[in-house]
Amino acid sequence: MANAIRFFDLNTGAKMPSLGLGTYRSDTHLVGDVLISAIKIGYRHIDCAQMYGNEKEIGDALKNLCNDGIVKRDELWITSKLWCTDHEPEDVPKAFDKTLQDLQLDYLDLYLMHWPVSMKKGSVGSDPEKFTTPNIPSTWKAMEALYDSGKARAIGVSNFSSKKLGELLEVARIHPAVNQVELHPQWQQAKLHSFCKSKGIHLTGYAPLGRQKVLEHSIVNMVAEKLGKTPAQVVLRWGIQMGHSVVPKSTNRMRIQENFNIFDWSIPDNLFAKFSEIEQERLLKGTAFVHKTHGFYKTIEELWDGE
């Protein structure tokens, strides 16, 4: 009998569902129906962010689902993220309250610092002069206050290298519960995995299907064929067997269902070992957060600390 791996334990004691629904770039006119379908299929973990521009529509759908008795709030795991324009300590609670208001919730299960990048308040678009010098410790302190209030039941980060995480741990009163990063068979992040495991920080993989590119890999397809599964199912199952949660995004009901069917089987050790042969490449480089003149990070290497 396969180990289902439906949850992961966080350092707060909370149990986080291993599979979530990503909502990045889910159109505002579609996301409500997509969310309702996903909850009816069995999803209980929804990954949101203020920057995605669809939290109001998600909030309407969540309210309808709870009012109709389809799901209870305490059965759900809702994550959201602090955007780079709200890093000033006085802006953190305002941004958090706006997310709560849009989602029509009293609390979040998890609130993440979206990037280790700060920008001028209200800045939008690609103006390179929008960047400011990040003060991660002061932003984190404001997030710790949200945790103390009980309105953010766990706090964490996203897109942090092991170096940046290590620096945060030196000053943090409350350790991050989660680091959400790009994770899939073509970007396995072995060093970060090892570091986070040693510090009790859970990893969540965004873009776990590698923006579709990884689904075309010969090893992924070989494993899928041997197990009678789709490449997407194999890649997601690989993720949870690696010990990290995954938040695939889809607006296609059939794919949302397919992505959910990963709990009653597993990848055997001999096939699992094959994934170590896959050549590694970061697909989401964060080039928008780097500028050789105006950016705090002048190069991609500085953003990721060469990891």
C-alpha cells in the first residue's frame, strides 16, 4: 500500500496539505469557478498572492463554498504573500489586512514574503528605478507581529536561497515555517533541500511542472509509461516523495482532477533513482528583479547567491 503523503508537518505543529492549487495568472473571470471545482474534487490547500490580482474573486468563491456547506474554513489551508512594494514595517500589516479583506477571511494559515526584493511603495511595471534596498530583518519583524496576533498562523518566505535563509535565521525570533521556491525534477535544489531539512523549514515547490518543459523529459515519460500515469502525475508524485509540497496551477478541470490523483500509488525506488540523472536548469530566473545599474541585485548570481 502506497504511503499517501497527504500532509506535511510544519515547525508550528500545523499540518499543511501536500498538494495545493496554484492561482498565479488565473484570470479573474475564471478563478472562482476553478476554485469551486478544485474544492469539490478534494483540494484543501489554495496558494494565493496579492500580486496575482485575483484575491477578491477567490474570496467570493471561498465565501460561497463555506456558506453552501461544501467546505468549512478550518478544513482549508490558505496561503498568501507580501508583495515587494509593502516591505516597510508599517506597510506589512496594511498589506496583510487588505489580503484578509479581499479573501474575506479572519486569518491566514500561512503568509510568505514573496521575494527578498523591495520596491518603492505603489510602484508598478518594469521601471528599473523602482528598486530600493531590502531590509529583510525589519520586514520579517513586522511579519512576526502578524504571527503573534494569531491572524497569520504561520509565516515564511519565498524565493530565498540557503544563504539568505541563513542570514534571516540569525536575526529571526520566529523561524520561517516554509520557503516556497521553484522545484521540479529539472531544478531539484539539493543544497537548499538539505539546508531547509537541517533547520526544520518546509519547502513548497511552485511551478512544479516546470512550466510544462519537464513533462517532455525522456526520464519522466519513461517512468510515466511504466507506471501507467501521466507525466504531470509522475512529476507531482516525485515532489511529495521528495518531501516538499507542490502547488500546480491549472484552470482546466480535467487536469486539476488528474493532478489530484497522486495519493494511492508511489514511484518505486529503482525508478525514483532515475530522477538524479536529469540535467539541472533553473527555469524561472527572476530577471525582473535584477538590474545592473538600479537594482539592489546587479546580477542573477547575486539574487540567488550562485545557488
